[in-house]
Amino acid sequence: MDFEIPAELKAYLRELDEFIEKEIKPLERENDNIRFFDHRREWARTDFERDGLPRHDWEALLAEMRRRADKAGHYRYALPKEYGGKDGTNLGMAVIREYLAAKGLGLHNDLQNESSIVGNLPTVLMFRDFGTEEQKKKFIPGILDGSIRIAFGLTEPNHGSDATWMETRAVRDGDGWRINGAKMWNTGLHVATHDFIFARTSGKDGDAKGISCFIVPTSSQGFKVEEYLWTFNMPTDHPRVSFKDIYVPAGEILGDPENGLAVAQHFVHENRIRQAASSLGAAQYCINESVKYAKERKPFGKALAVNQAIQWPLVELHTEAEMLRTLIYKTAWEMDQIPKAEVARKLSHKVAMCNYRANRLVCNAADRAIQVHGAIGYSRHKPFEHIYRHHRRYRITEGSEEIQMRRVAQILFGFTSSRGKAAAAD
């Protein structure tokens, strides 16, 4: 077995380093842009007088970062070459995302906004694999140039992991459909031009079949943002939204009308392994900074680092990071060895292991970093509180850790016969 990171991937990491130093770090320092990353970050990013939404200048900075990354050929790394990408692998994305996160806070890879010089761009692949030719021509170029932005409306006020019980309904109206219902945590609607609205069109509550994915313009009559939900880490772009008699033409369904959940799950494994890698990278950053500080800080005339009470918790975190790194890289590599359709059947439990353990690790590492750094660690002059508050969400989103543990248990104990109903939540 060869555990060495491929030479071409190592070379690409060096290329990314050069790009960051040449293009991104200078931009980060311009016009006091550092306010978005230092102790002022939450205030600088958040327009508290405008429902707690991201400030325009913050989002403009992120857009400029993405523009420069795209021009340099990095932003679309994970996409196929036909869309200007580099045919990036799952292993490549895992290594890159961990590497960038381990650098700490910065414009190069702002995890709170899931905005990086190496983008994820799942909606492009959703249209590629499920869209009609007309839909591909209409949406993919706009997604890539930023003129089209699509939100994702699956979770509801009364239904999260139990997606097959959603209450949003779509009924036939002539050649089209009428949608009524509500969604929660419909992220990004403040700038979205369209929303993927998942609604039941047939079957009964609990059925995996009979749910459709509608492509709905956010300007549609009857589409209303009710409120933006303030969160542990601000700003927020997570609204509760309602739909009242929204009309959608027949051609605006993505994929099989009876199997919309397949669209929803299309990128879940790729997304989870990449997000696990990011959490691992952020955890390693917290560990590294704590070790560095423990060597420098000298209370009572000796370095903190000589105390076993400081050493051992960090040793345990570092050990878990090493083990997780191996599991994440191996799982990502295995994903690259089989057809995409087989990943859910053969590797979903391993992806779940990576994801829930990495998300738990980063929370523990950030908490320990705060403790090691003492009062200054608790302050916003260090990034650990920000890392904790952001990554705490991933123990709930991307599939809660309980849901992911359930998937592991299904494989471990052989409880897979009811996979149809379980699929919507995994």
C-alpha cells in the first residue's frame, strides 16, 4: 500500500501557496480588509441593522477572491475539464481542503461562508447529471460566471432529517404545478436567483418516492422570506421561507419527478468528505497553535509545555487527527476507485465515520485551544471561538452526527432492509 500523497498533488499545493501569497494575502491586507478576520470579524461581516445579513462589502471581497481564483484556474479544480476544471479527485479535494483549513483564518479559505480559492460548486454537477439539455445550457454557464445563484430548500420548520415527511406540496395546475409550503434554513436566499424547492408530488408521508426537485425563481409571486434566523456564528443567511400558490412550469423539474431525493443526495458524499477534511484541517490548526503557545508562555518561570496537564490533552487530539487523516484520505481514495453510483452503497458508512468524528474533533480542539491560551484564548483576539462557533454547526448539518452514526450502525448490524425510508435522512 502506498500512503504517499501523489507528487502532482504536492506540486499543486505549492502552486496554491504561491497564488495565496501573490494574489490573496495582498487583497486581504488592502483597505483594512483584515477587519473581516481579526477580532472585529463578526461585527465587520454582519449588518445587524439589516436582519443580521452579511454586509455587502464582505460579500464583495469574497466575490473578488473567487474571481481571482477562477482567473488563475484554481476555483473550478473539482469540476470536469469540460467546465473549465481540472478533473479534481476526491482525494485531491480532501488533501487541499485540509491543507487550506490548517493555515487558519483567511480570505484563502473562509469556512464560515464555505468560500475557498478551490470551490465546491455542487449545483453544476447536479445539472450535469440530472438536467435536460435545455436546463444545462440555461443554468451551468450562469452558475459559473456568478449571474445565477441557486439555494437549496429541503429542510422544513417541522422536518429536518426526516425529509420523507416534508409537508411542502406541489399539485398539478394545467401544464405546470402549484407549490404551497415552507422551508427552514434555506441558506443563501438573500442573493439567490433560484431555489431548489423539494416538494411531495405523489405518494404518502414517509415514502422516499414521490418527491420532486423544482427549480423556482426567487422572484416568483408567492415566494416570501419570512425571517432570517440568527445563529451561534453571525452573520446569517439562513431564512425561513414560505410558498403560497407558486406556479412552476412543467419543464422546471430537475431529474426524475418521482425521485427528487436522488438529486438532493447527489453530492452528499463528496460534500461530507470534503467538509470532514476541512474540519480536520481546522482542528490541526488549533492543535499546532496550542503547542506553539505552550512553548512560548512561561508562567511561574517555566514553559507551559513542560506540564503534563497541557501535553496530554493535546497529544490525544493530535493522535486522533493523525488517525482521522488516514481514514479520510483512504476513504476519499476509495471513492475515486469506483463509479459514483456505487459510493452510496459501498462507502457511505465510511464517509459518515470521517464526517462525524472530524466535526467532533474540531470542536474539542478549539475548546482545548481556548483553555491552553487562557483568557486571551477566550477573547476574539484569537480565532478559536470563531472556529468553535462555526464548526459546531456541522455536528447538526450535513447530516447530524446521530444520523451518520445510524448509517454506520446499519452496516455494522446489518439493518439495511429498510434502506428506502432511511435514505432520505442519511
